Amino acid sequence: MAYIQYLSREAIPENQRVNDTDNIIQIHGVHGKVMKGHYDLYIEVMRKRSPLSRIQREQIAVAVSAYNGCLY
């Protein structure tokens, strides 16, 4: 569970929703433009062409989350 209150998917205006229900994305639902930007950045960094493999990028994300004490 996030430390930041977030809106349910239904509470986010339909034109501001993204096709992802992860809490880290939905936290930004209180400001739809930010949520869309964060989601676009996530897709670019984690799923698009890169010199790092998808596994390497996920390993970095896990290490950073652990260092930050993130629960998910």
C-alpha cells in the first residue's frame, strides 16, 4: 500500500486514465497529466529498446526499491 492516498480508477476522469492499475501509477491519478507522463516515461524506460535487457532493468528497479524501503 502506498503512503500517498490515491484515487480509485473510477474516480479518475476517463480521459486521464492509463492502461495500468499498478499502485505506483495510480498514485498520480490525483493529477492526471502527471500520471500520463509517469506512465509514458515508465513504458519508454522499461519496455522500449535499450542497451540493457528487460531483466537488467527490472533488477535495477528492484534494487532501487529495496534501497528506498519500498514495499512493492
